[in-house]
Amino acid sequence: MKINYPRLKSRIDALAEISPIEGGGNCRLALTDEDKHGRDLVVSWMRELDLEISIDTVGNIIGTWNTAELSPVMSGSHIDTVRTGGRFDGCYGVLAALEVIQTCQDAKIKPPRPLAVGVFTDEEGARFAPDMLGSLVYVGGMAVETALDILAIDGAKFGDELVRIGYAGPAPCPGISPHAFVELHIEQGPMLEANNTRIGAVTSVQGISWREVTILGQSNHAGTTPMSLRHDPAYVAAEITVFVRNLALELGGDQVCTVGKVDLHPNLTNVVPARATLTLDMRNTDENLLQLAEKRIADFLTKIADSEGVKISTRVLARFEPVVFDDRVVACVEQIAKQHGHTVRRMPSGAGHDAQMLARVCPSGMIFVPSVKGISHNPAEFTTDADLEAGANILLHAMLSLTTLETQA
Ligand code: HGY
Ligand code: MN
Ligand code: MN
């Protein structure tokens, strides 16, 4: 049995028509009108497949086929994007899971368990931190009330936006724990391409540590204030950016550090800023090294606050330890890839994914397909048709295989 790739591709292209940006990607930040339009389109496809559709209190959409007493094998991902997103990140996994169900319906097979597709809210965390917010609440990792109170980078409140776009659903969180969960996703990195490998059997997701750093200095006249009298938050922000880059290079291995967002106030040419706010994204597959990086950065902030005479405060935006996937799911992906004649390698995920949250409540895993030049979170994100089709066929057989996965005592 094989998926109908032209049908899958036409859905990927149709979803990519919603809020397209230059270069072929999308901007559908969580809970914006653009996100709503994407949600409405996917829900319409779920209706066409006659799925039982449930929307929960943080807007997660779960479409289930062949609903029965038994818990479903679930797949899925997200359709919200970063501001300069590609068309495959998340969307590919959601639409491939829909395609798996439609392929099973066409073949008139009756799996021993229901199959379900999850569209999880705010996976990117770009507008409302943390990332994987919807799936975190779905598995009981954050209270609904806490999520509803989260403020966006543009000041909007999560709960208000959810109501505004019409996706404040009735279904309770935590949601139903699946029998097993497997997510198909583009790798978003260079490893598969560099190793000339088509399928990634993902073994783990690295730890993630997001911080917002606020630096309060003294705004002053850019022309009259001698350098020796300055308490300049923009200078401190720049020093922090250089420090975290050098720290990542020093720690080596999987350590990465990113300053992705910097805001200055009042952000004017002739004013030494009063305030700088920046975000730190630190990741490592090794929890101890991630904690070491956090400590080194905290010490540096104390030192530079003292030397520049500024006040520095930090706020945790996200903190997830590394997650190891159930080896039975990893082995299932690996085996099916080999049976289909594809090259496959076990590998960690550098990016965060909803599967890392579902792993808290059921045996979970992921399937990766290559990203050309390892590019993602960029409209130039691209994966070939052959790789997209191969990944979706692996997902089809992995979901069916997991319907008979023994529940571990
Ligand atoms: O941040 C991440 O890794 C994911 O794209 N949300
Ligand atoms: Mn993603
Ligand atoms: Mn992403």
C-alpha cells in the first residue's frame, strides 16, 4: 500500500497559499488570522475524511478516524510558522498524517486501533513562548490557565487570541494519551544530506533553554555624553551576543547559542538607549553541558552589569530537558525504512518538536527527511518530492505497525 503523493503535494501547496511570503514560504504566527485560515483549511480536509474532530481548551485540533474504545495511534505536528517560515516545517507532518488516513480509507482497511492526527497549537513559540506550547498543555505539562494568560511578543493574551480566532475548544487538557505517537518532519538541519541518507530514525530531542534578558541602563544624549559616563544597554547586548557565540564554540559538540531577537528603547539614532531586551536560545543534547552554559552566561551577566553599571534581569521563556524516544518506535521507523530500501540513520533532533511532549505520555518517535542545504526557518526551506513521498510512506507503515505495539507493563 502506498500513499497518494500528488494528493499530499496538492494539500501542501494549498496550505502554502495561506499567507505566502517572498521566496515561497509562509508567515502564520500562532493564533493570528493567518493561523486561523490555515486551521480552517485543515479542519475542512478532516471533515472531508469524516474524522471525529475535537478542539481543546488551548486550540489543539485532533482528528480521529475509526474511533473506538482503544486509544489511537496518533501522528501530527503543527501548522503555525515562524515569521519567515518554510512551507514544510510542521505542515508536512500534519498533511502526511491526513494522507495516511485517506490511503487507509481508500484501501478499505480496518486497523485494529483508531488513527488520529494532531494539529498542535503554537509549536513555534515565536509569538507566545514557550515553543511546543499546545502539545505541552495537551500532555499535562502546563496548566491550561497558565497558557491562557501568556502574553505575546506583541502584547496580546493567548486566551483572548484563541477566542478571537474561534479555536477555544471544549475538549479538556490533558487530552487522550495515544497508544503511540510518531511525527514526520523535515530535519531542518544538514545531517541527512551530508551523510547522503534519506530517512532519519530520530532517537532524541536536545535540551532547550530560552531566556529573555532585560538590560536597564541610562538613556542619554549621543553627542554630549562622554564614553566614560555611559551605561549603555546596546553595548551590553552586543557583548552578550559575542559571549554566547564564543561560549558555544568553546563548549563545542552539540552546543548552540542564538540571540534571535533584540529590541532597543527608545531605538533612535541620537539616543544612548535606556533599555535593551534580547532573547537567548541555548541547546545541547547533554543536560549537564546545557546547565554549564546557563551558569557561565549567568556569571557573565553579573560581571558585565557591574562593569557597565547597568541592571540586568532574566526571565525563563522555555526550559525542556533532552528527551529520548522509545527505542521500539525508533526501531520500527528504522526497520520500515530499510524494508522500503531507503538509507536510514539514527540521529538526534536539533529542533524541538511536539513528539518530545507526547513522549511524556506514550511511546513516541519521529521520522526525518532531508532539508536541502540544511536550511529551515527560512522561505528557502526545501525537500525533494522523492524524499517527501518516501517519508510519508514510512509514516503510513509505521502508524499501522504501531497499532499492534505491546503496551509495556
Ligand atoms: O524551536 C524549535 O526548535 C521549534 O522550531 N519550535
Ligand atoms: Mn516544526
Ligand atoms: Mn519550526
